[in-house]
Amino acid sequence: MTAVTPASRGQRLRRPTRAEARFALAVLLVVNMLNYADRYILPAILPRVQHDLQISDFEAGLLNSAFLLVYGLTTLPLGIWADRTLRKNIVSLCVGIWSLATAITGLTRNFIQLFITRSVLGIGEAGYAPASLSLLGDYFPRAQRGRVLSYWAAATLIGSALGFVIGGLIADTLGWRWAFYVVGLPGLVVAFLAWRLYEPARGSFEEDETQGQSEASSSALVAEGHASLSGDFWRQARAILRIPTYWVLLGALICSFFTIGGTSAWLPTYLFLDFHLTLSQAGLLAGALLVGSGLIGTVLGGLLADRAQRRFAQGRLLVATLGFLIGAPLALLALLFHQLLLFVAMLFVAGVALNFCTGPLNAVIQDVVLPEVRATALGLALLLAHLLGDASAPALIGLLKEHSSLHLALLSTAPSALLLAGLICLLGLRTVARDMQQMQRALEERRQQGAETR
């Protein structure tokens, strides 16, 4: 049976209509909210779970790290798969897997069982991000991507907040097991909606995208370090990694993921222990902080990034750089305050600055990589960011907590990681314009090759 390649699919599929794009965006936003709601149910109720199942601080951190480790390891192969098959089907399958894993978590009776269900959750959620980001890149033109991806990032934060809020409320009323049932099962309905999406042609909105080029000419195209359409993943990976800006984005994402992963995993517990809130209060406050700062930061960051990008090629990356450099000292100040109102106010502003970065960084990856390998490029970035970033952060903070305190563990990790991310992004301001031009030249060569074959 002959494999259906991205090139051949691109010849049959068409550019999506505006209605199809809007419906797809709505479904993918809901899926992304469920993605993070399922993920952050556990941090919201962690003290209760630790008490009932007799789990240590380090083991509690390992539960989050296990999910993120498996998530990172499986993101790359699923990202490669997304470059070779219908992406909407991958999204649908992954939603179904992680929803079932979340519901089954409510049945666990010990650390090992909980560890296994969290690992399966990581497998399910891993395939969604590269496939959905690649889809969004083909549902909307380049000028709208920063804004659209910021909406996608905002859904991430809304889902995280829902996980915190719902988890705390249900744990205090019905028990922590019911929190997993309530959040997990609705995902099966959304999985069906994702399966019903229209699959757009790859590179639908790229300038002068050729529809009739042959698969052979596509496979041969490797221009100035940009990935070609080839069955050899390692060839693609080497080509992607020869893009200087891609390395900058990797470094920034690793530091960003480390900060977000560690802080999100332990924030409700920090509020519960250091400020003596109930689980419901801690979850509600953590969720409010995430939603408020996240929505403002991601939406405003995306709008500013798109506006800056129209003025100069470094615009999106500059917005992300400023977000990191402003967020670092604000996060430090927040953790130095021991009065709840001051802590919340400063952490909120720091969160706004940090969330300037999410949409622009994802958009820059798509700006410097060819359309048919974007899912692979995003999957590779997520693999490294998770393995070196948020997969290690929860367990490391849990270990530091056992030997000192949660306050000192957070104080010694989050601000320095944000500062490092900002410094790394400064290096990318020198390379991003050149890499974008090289990608456009690669597309132009493809157009010319396609014209010669017709």
C-alpha cells in the first residue's frame, strides 16, 4: 500500500474557507483548554493526594515530571507522524487517550498506579501540540498567526486555571477522585468534534505556494539549512537544527518551560502552605492568577508582536525578549513578599510579562521553517523544551523543598531561568531576519521548480 505523503495530500486538499478556519480554531481552543485542565488537576489537589496515598515531596514532584518526561519523549515521533498523515485525526486520537487516562486516575490507589496514569496522560497530550500548531499555520495567513497562536496560548492558560479551580472545589466537596472524573470524561465528546475538522492543504497561505510540484522535487529541496520534505527524519532534523534562530528559540523555550512547569506544579501548594489557604482558595487564586495574567499577556503580546513584525523582521522575537527581561525581576520581587496581596499583585504583573512570549515564539518557529516540516520542527522543540525544561523542574523543586523550603526552592529557580531566556533571545535578534529571508527563498525556488514541471 502506497503511503500518502504530505506532498500528494497537498495536491488534493485546498485552502480552508473562513468558516472552516474559524470552526477549527474554536475546536482547537476547547481542546487546548481541556489539555491543560486535565494536566493541572493534580497540582491543585496535590496536598490531599499526598496525604491519602502517603506520597513524599520528591515523589509528588516525580508525578509531574513523569508526565512531562513521557510527554517530551513522545512529542517528537508524534510530530513526525503529523507531518505524514492527517493532523486532525492525530488530534482526535490524542484527546481520547488523555481524557480516558484522566478519568482512570480517579481510580488509583498508590503511587505506582498514579505514576502510570500520569505517564499515559503524557502520551495522549504529546501529539496534540505539534499537530494543532501545524494546522493553525495552514488555517490562517502569516499576518494573523501571531494573534491566532496567542489565542491558542490563552486557551492554555484558561485550561490551566480551570484545572486549578475545579480541582480545588471538587476536592473540598466531593473528594479528590471526583475531580478527575469530572474533567476527564467530557474530552471524549471534543475528540469527536476534532475528528470532524477539515484538513487544510499544507502551506495553504504561503506566498506563491505551488500546487502541482512533484514529490521528487519536494524531497530534493534543502535550501540554506531549511528542512525539506523527506522520509528521512534525521536529514530533516539536521536541516532544521542548522537554522541559527531555531537554537535561540530552543534555549528560550527550555527556560520558559522550566519556569512555567515548576511554578505551576507547586503554586497551589505554596499558597496552601505559606499563606494557609484552603485547597479551594488556593486553587481559585492560582487559577485567577493564571487566567488574568495569561489572557492579558498572551493576547496583548500577540497583538504587539504582529504589529512589531509589520515594522521590522525582528518584531515578534523582540516582544518575547522584553517579556522575559521584564518578568525576571518581577518574579524575584513577588517571591520576596510574604504579604498575600503584595505577592499576588507582583506575581500577576510578572505573569503578564512572561506570557508576552508564548505566541510570538511559536510564530517565529513557523516563520523560519518550511510548511511541510513545521510539525516536526515544533515537535523537536517541544521534546527538548520538555526534557530539559519542565520535565525536570517539578522533581527538582520537590527535592529542594525536602531539604529547605518551597519558598527557597521557587526563589532559587524561577527568576534566574527567566533572565537566562531573555539573554538568549537577545542573540536571536541578530539572526531571525536572515533566516526568514532564507525560508522565503526556499519557497521561491520551489515555485520555480513547480512551474518548470507544468
